[in-house]
Amino acid sequence: MIKIYDLATKYPDVRFSPFVWRIKYALAHKGLEWEEAPLHFTEMSRLPDPNVGLVPVLVDGSTVVHDSWSIAEYLDEAYPERPLFKSAEAKAQCLLFKHWSERVWHPLVSKIGIMDFYDAQRDADKTYFRESREKRFQMTLEEWGGNSSEAREQLLKILEPVRQVIASFDFLGGDTPSFSDYIALGVMQWIRCGSGVEMFDKEDPINDYQNRLLDLYDGLGRRGGRIGDH
Ligand SMILES: N[C@@H](CCC(=O)N[C@@H](CS)C(=O)NCC(=O)O)C(=O)O
């Protein structure tokens, strides 16, 4: 069976890596089953080779693939039924959405949820989390997350192009979900599972979109625990 290395938290049922969530949805999209191997931040040396220290990593028989985009490409090659990318054009547009999400949407989620993401680590992982993130942000976690209400306001604004698409279509993939939708769901799960923040107001169309994504595959996204419930 396919194995997916995931990011563990101190709560056994809570996983919030946006990159791993997109892959779980990609596997469900293809009707594939998988087993999960959760690792804490300080356990990444246990990943299979070639080990770049990041999850997700997919192991399928003797094949090891890391990086969520490469994993999506691998899945379409190895399991061509129910493609994640229906054409080269669709794939190119999804790549644009991936880069936009990771450069614009991700940093805002990181600012909003950083202290919750930190609190969700075991004590043994907190020092690594703080040191690695503070080096990356060039400031303390507290400073990075210092103005989370402004970051939330900005986040709701930058999602306007997504609102424009879902005003006409159920999914970014059109009538059916594509890998772009799973990228979006991954970012939503990062804050939804990893923090106590309710990101979207009930009347925001993005909230309906999030619910549509959470309902897919027998409620796959809802089966994950949330730190708000602990
Ligand atoms: N480009 C990678 C990014 C993966 C990534 O950043 N994963 C994070 C978890 S969300 C990680 O494993 N971090 C480990 C660390 O920071 O030590 C992908 O798309 O898979």
C-alpha cells in the first residue's frame, strides 16, 4: 500500500501540513488507499532516502517521491485514470495557482496561526520550530504573528480572485475538483486544523467552497482533528 510521511503534532489526531493535505486529497481523487507515517519536526532524519527533510514523502513499492508537486506528477503518470491535470494547459494554470498560493496565501496563514502551530508541537520539537522559523522570518515568532487581525483582513482580500471563479464554478477545476482545489484545501486545513481560528464568515462564498471541499471523499478533511477541539 502507498505510504505517506506526514507531519505529526502533539495531538495524535491533528495534522496540519498544507503540502500533505493536498496529497491526501490527490490520493482520494484517484481512489487510492494509503497508510500514514507521521513524524515530528525533530524526527525527519527517519524519512526514506533521498531525504530532503521535508514531508510529504510518498513511498509506492520501491519508488520514493518527495515534494508535493512531484508527487502529483508521479500519481498522474503511475495512475493515469482520473487525472489531477486534465491537460498541459490545466497543469500550467495549476502551477501558477500553486506558486501564487505559496507566495501570497501561505505567508498570511503563517502569520495568523504561528503561535498555535508552535503550541501544537511537543516540547521536544518547540526549540527546533522556534529557531528554524525565526531564522527564516528574521524576527521572533511573536513579532511575525504580532498583527494577526490585519493578516486575516489581508487574507480575505487576496482571496477575491478565488471568489470570482467559484461564483461561476463549483471548483477551481470547473465542475469537478482538480489539484488546484486540493492546493486550496491544504492551505485551508493548515489553519482550520492547526489553530483555533475560524477563518471565514458564514456568509463568505469561500466558506461554502471550503465546505464543498471538506465534504469530498466521505468528508476526508473533516476526519482530521482540530487543535480547537483539544
Ligand atoms: N516544496 C515542498 C514543501 C514541503 C514542506 O515545507 N513541508 C514542511 C511541512 S508543512 C516540512 O516538512 N517541514 C519540516 C521542517 O521545517 O523541518 C512540498 O511541496 O512538498
